[in-house]
Amino acid sequence: MARILVGSYMIRYPLGGNLSWALQTLLALHQLGHEVWMIERADYENACFRPKLSDMSDDPAEGILTVSGLLERFGLKDRWVFLGYTGELYGVSKRRLDELLGSADLFVDCGTHGAWIPYLGGDCRTVLVDGEPGMTQMRWSNLAKEGVPVPTYDCYFTNGSLLGSAECQVPSLGIKWEHVFNPVLPNLYEMTPFAPASAPYSTVMNWKSHKPFSYAGREYGQKDVMFEQFFELPTRVDASLEVAIAGEPDRERLVRNRWSMKKAAEVTSSYDAYGDYIRASRAEFSVCKEVFAAARTGWFSDRSAAYLASGRPVVVQDTGVSEVLPVGEGLMTFSDFDSAVAAIESIEADYARHAKAAREIAVEYLDGRKLMNRVVETALR
């Protein structure tokens, strides 16, 4: 088996949804028998979010406490490294870090922007797993026009399942993009009893995670833009709808249209709280970032994968994912207000059938062991 270093993002943002996203990849590789390490670094000042104080800091102590305990719980005790902004090293000694970097068989970059690559041994293969399809390639293209070279990896994967197809409006940059869904381990999100009819269709969302960006004369916004046409949805369906939000939405307008609201930081205060929130929901309803749908990327969320694995039907904005995953039972997509209404009505007409199908989709198509095994085999061949 291989020694695999996963460059990820956990200690700097130790909230439940983010922890779950990173954990699926680490544990999938671990369960496949590989020696897996999570390596992370702070490459700018005040990079660490501290949930208890709700501020940004150079101090990673809160994140280290949370992440080290979580990894130990799942059999990855002491399999982590954190390099602070000012050079402090946590988890291992400098000598041990150099040995890991020099002897690794594979480096999987899940959001470190290549920062570890200059320190890897010459025999280490490198693979990018792009979680922001469309945004990544468009920004690279914009930078290339300014003379900035496209980042170099031995292998490129993306969560954009349609990237490279004729209908996807994302530049491929001459790269052969392999495709991989955000993985989920079905044994971490087990099928739970059906949610009562009073439970909400929910989601966890960042109202505006970053500024809009432009490509080829078009500006792409965030979920705030995509949510606009669905404010009145709760008034048109016989189901409760709830959003757990980070950011500053128009709360008065949400209340007026019968949306329930929770704070995202509360429902994702820990890995377990995040899972509990999903299991307490009847289903998921969610929009996506504008570029995912507008550019037909085929992106599918790690959060939606967790809902499916828990036996919770999912209703999501169609990014083109309807061409690569089975839709109609358990997973429903929408492109406008009326199709969103129809999707919820379909689930409510036969909830048990949709809940069962949700779990089946997760097991068949999104199982992290299947997905990450293909990533490793492709990268090392």
C-alpha cells in the first residue's frame, strides 16, 4: 500500500461540515489500506478560524484540539501535520516532516494550492482534486493571460463531472480532467429512521462565501444570487423549509415567506452536530453557486452526498449532474421555481420510496472507497 499525504483544510476551519468533507477522503484512503496523513499549512496571516471566539487568528490551538481528537476517534491518531504562518510546526518534528515529504508515494491536493509540492521527494506523484469546478479553471485562465503559469500536477481530478464535455462552458486549459464526485462513506452516514412529515427540508449554506468573479465578460455570483427566485418557495409547497445560514441574508424577507432559519455555526459546531442536523431533516433543498449551474459543470456537493447516505432525499439545483447521476427517485434536480415545487411534491407523494432510493444512490455512486481507489490507481499508474 502507498504512503499518501492529503493536503487539506481542517485545522484552519474546524466546523462540522468542513470536517466531514475532509474526513471522507482521509478515511476512504485509510480503509483502502494506505498510510494516510493529513498535512495542512497556514500561508497567510490570521488563517485560523476560532469557533469559540468567532474570530480569525494565527493560533491553531482550537482547531488542533478538535481535529486531533476527531482523527484519533477514527483510527488516524497522530496522522496529522500543521505548519503555522510564522513557521511553528505541530504534530511532528521537522525531521519527521522532511522524512514524510521525501518518502511519500502520492500527494493529494484538496485545497492547498500546490504549497507543499516544492518540498516533496522526486518520486512522489501529485494529484489535484478540484472542488470548485468552473471557478478554478476560469481563474487559472485569467491568470494565464497575465503570464502566470497553470499549476502543474501529474494528474488532475475535478468534482465537475461534465468538465471537458461539449456542453460545459469551462475552459479545460489543455488539461485532461478526470472526474470524481465528492466522496461519502456510507458507514459514517448510516440510513436512519424516516424523518417525520414535520421535519424540514434543510441545508447549510454560506450566503456569500466570496466576492463575485468575472470570466470572458460575464460575472458569476454566489448562492445569494441563485436563491433570489426561490424566496417564495415555502408558500407554494406543503412542506417545511429551513436554511442554516452563514452570512447576511434578507432575514425579514425569509421570515415573511415562511422560511425557518438557523445559524450555520450552531448546526456545524462539531462533526457530530452536523450529522445530527442532517438526520433531523426530512430532506435537503439547496441552490448552488452561480458558476456551477450556469457553466454546466456537473458539480455535486459533499453535503448532499451526506444527506443521501443518511437516507434523506435531496432536491438540488441542476448543474448538469442529472446527466451523470440517476435522478427522479431520491435525488431530484430543478432549474426553476416550478420544477423545484414539482420535486418537493414528488417526494412528499411517496417519501419512503425516495428515502430508500437516496441511500442507494450514495452506496452505488458516491462511496468514498470506490471513488478514492480510482483516484489512487489513476495517479500511480
